[in-house]
Amino acid sequence: MKALKSLNKYLWKYKWYLILGIIFTIISNLFGIIPAQLVRYALDLVIETLDIYYLYNGVSLQSDMYDIFAFSILLYGFLILLMALLKGIFLFLVRQTIIVMSRHIEFELKNDIYAHYQTLPAAFFRRHSTGDLMARISEDVSNVRIYVGPALMYGINLIVLFFLVISYMVSVSPKLTFYVLLPLPVLSVSVYVVNSMIMKRSQEIQKQLSALSTYVQEAFSGIRVIKSFVQENRSNANFQKEAEVFKTKSLGLTKVDAFFYPMIVLLIGLSNILVIYVGGQEIINGRLTPGNITEFILYVNMLTWPVMALGWTTSQIQRAASSQLRINEFLNENTTLVSEKNVSRPLDGKVTFRHVGFVYPDSGIKALHDFDLTVQAGESVAILGTTGSGKSTLAHLLCRLYDPTEGQILIDDVPMKDYEVRGYRRQIGYVPQDVFLFSDSIENNVRFGTEDMPFERIEQAVKDADLYNNIKDFPQGYETMLGERGITLSGGQKQRLSIARAIARDPKILVLDDCLSAVDTNTENIILNNMKRIMDQRTSVIISHRVSSAKLADKIVVLDEGRIVEQGTHTELMALNGAYKELYEKQLISEEV
């Protein structure tokens, strides 16, 4: 239950919903208890009046007595109906407070989790699958919502009703009350034992659900690959295997849940037997009336539903605790990418790498070794190298998606860690190697990250990225809606749209991470020629495995296994007859072929 303490701040925020819900629960239960007393009075009235009624058999007074008797019974019946109506009204108000409160808490909890996800570093998302993240913000939050809603409502109702009913029962007969409550210790021990089983199985179910969600998300993301390799049957078989494990674990929990109902019915039945047996002896001894026994039976049956709901409530609380534990696991993770001095100012664009080394925290792979480089403000540098040489790692470090594990990066001679993170990133234009577009219009994808970008800038950015003619050919133009991950566009169009998105925000530092790999040489030349104007007076880092992409750069750096092996201008590197010249000649021959 410790995990659920983190929900107290939400309960405190919506305390008036909870307080009113408790008040309405008390009132509704009072209107539920009063009819039992009315039944007692009515039954005792019938028993007492019948004997007198038959004594006056054949006398005119008997008719008057019948009228009074019938009116009294009718009045009791009317009062019982009135109590039932009032109880229904207040039960409605209970749901309008406690259940509404649970929906508010669910809304806020989902927003808090999503907002917290946004603050976590890229390393967190490399460690955890998308399916697991989704399961915690959807299924786990739903379980928590049931706890702060229906489970809490039934729990409060049980406590209030138990207190009120036991008070009335003790006032009538302490001895009979003792026998009625005799089975309760057995119930308490049973609940404790079964709860332990429920907790363990709930955690297993939630873990399996995350695994199932991850598999489904991955399958649908790669549906084109699955179809291309004709692996639909294999994918379906794997899904059935995962679903079978989930079903087996869910059935195991259901079997435990099913144990509550017959156990509680047995205990309630035992209480009724004790009421009738002990109550009968009390009537014989003249200490109680038949109305009292009827009243006690009604009280016992009144407790039946709340006690039966105890099993479900306890199960849901345990599930919620298990889910909240999983939610807290992520909420307790804090980003290491924090600003030390919160420096917030416009950048000039000078970038300095001082003996930077980097090891990926999740894999332990060392991507950079003693990387030392200075790029002056407004200067452009090309980072060349083969796959796995550490090029993209530099882009991640420049965007501060990670911090170096060795050395430091300075921006305008100020350590990058001193800058306010969001303010710094707003001045960076980043085109990732793996293009990601949102399921929105082309215009909104270009405008992404800004609030009031004029359309003229969007259009110019699209022209610079050589995408203007393609957009004109679309029936809806800039309002064309892209599918998931931009699936409606070709690979080259997606890359060019990603470039347009980066340059439209007029960044101080532009990072192009192998962003022209999906376009042909002719389109690459057009984009690079357009980039001359864009890169003017702006620090640019062009990361590529193509030598042709480096021709605009003032400086070229050649990487190999995370180390700088050569650096200089095109002419200087060609004169060295080293790695750059070898790479240049290989690609030149490839293009000629």
C-alpha cells in the first residue's frame, strides 16, 4: 500500500469531492437502515394487533380497529418507499462526487506521467520499450482510477454501513450482535491470505501486458516488413503465444477472485443461521420480539453486498498498488540533463569540443575517444566517416540529448551544462538520420516547435529543401495530411521535409545528421546549393558518409571508430593521401558507375 501514498496529493486537491462523497454515503446509508426499523415496528404491530383484533370478532369495533391497522401498515409502507427514494438520490450524489473525483485524478495523473516522460533523457527511451511506456500511462492508470473511484466508494460505504449497522444492532441486543459478528475473524484471515496471492499475480499480469503491448506496437510499426517477408502467420503465432501467457495469468487471478464470493456467501449464511437460532431462544425468554429478529436478518443482508464487494475492492486496491508501483518506478527517474547555472541568452554559435569521450549508458559501447575540435561562429564543418564511427553520437551531444562521459562541450566559450536546456535547444536546428514526421499536415510539420511562424517562412524553407514542386502536385497542397510517421511520403520527401522543419525555425546552430542519404545525387546538389545561403552566418555541422555532402564545409573532419584520423580542407586532405582521399575516390568511382 506504500505505493498508493503518492496519490495523496491528488486526493488532497479534490478533497471536497471526497468529503461530500463521505457525507452523502453516510446519509444514503441512514436512509437504508431506517426501513429495517420500520419493518420491525410494522411486524410487531401486526403480531400485537392480530390477537386483539380476533378478540373483538363480531363486534363493530373490529372494523374500526382494521381501518387503523390498515392505515398504519400503509403508512409504514409509504415511509419505506420514501426512504428507498431518498437513498437512491443520495447514492446518485455519491457517484457524482467520488467517481467524478476519480476521473479528475485520472486526467491529472496521465498528464503528469506524460509530462514527466518528456523530461527524461534519450537513454531512458533506449532502455524501455514503447509498449511498456504505453501500458503504464493507459492500463496502469486505469487500475489506479478504479482504486480512487469505485474501490474507494465501496470501501467508504462498507466502513460507514458497518459502523452504523453494528451501532444499531448493539443497541437492540449485544448478545445477538456478538453471534452475528462471530464469522468475521475467519473472513479477515481469508482476505489477508487471498490478497497476498492477488498482489503477486497482479504484478505478473501487468508485466505480461507490457510485453504484449510492446509486441503489438512493434508488429504494426513494421507491418510492411512483415508483409514483404510473408511472415503474417509467424507474427500471428507469436502474438497468440504472448496472448496465451497473458490469458493463463489472468485466469489464475480470476480463480483467486472467484474464491471470495462463495466464501462470503457461506459466512453470511452462517450469520443468518446464528441470528435465527440465538434470536429464537431470546424470543422464548421474552427478551426480544419477532420484529427484532427480522430487523437483525435485514441488517445481516444489508451487510452482504458491502462484504461481498470487499473481495472485489481488495482485489482492485492490490491491482492499483501494483500499477502505482510500476508508475512510480518511472516517475522516480530524474533526468541528468539539467542546467547548472540556467544561462539563457542568444547564441553566436561557436562550438568547442574538449577531449570529449562518450559511452552509451545502456550498452556500454564507447562511441567517442578524446574528440577535440573547435568550430567558430558562422563556420561550417563536415563530419565524415563510415557506419559506427560515432558521427550521430556527435549530433546527439550537440543537441544535448546526452552529456559527455569525458571532457566537455562549450558553446560560445560557456560550458553547455550551464545553459538552460530548453532555451538552448530552441536555438538548434536538428535533422535526424532517422526522420520522424507527425500525423499532421505538411504545414504543421514544418511549423513544428514554433507558435507564430509566418507562412512565407514555411514556403521559403520548403523551397530551400527542394520540396516545393512536390507539394504543389498534392491535391491539398500544404494541408496534405501525412500518415503515421509520414508514411504517405517517399523516403527522400520525408528527409527534405525534415530539413525544411529544421531550417524554418532560423536556428543559430544547424546539425544535419546524414539527412541526404535517401535522395539522389541531383537532388542532393540542389539542396546543398540552396543550403549555401541558409548556412551563411550560421554554424553548421554536416554529418554524412558521402564526401559530396562535405563540399560546402569550411572544414572537414574524418572519424574512424570514434577518433579523429584527419581534419582540414578538401585540398589539404586530398594532399595527405589518407582516409579522406580513399573515401573520395571510392565514392567518385561509384557515382561514375
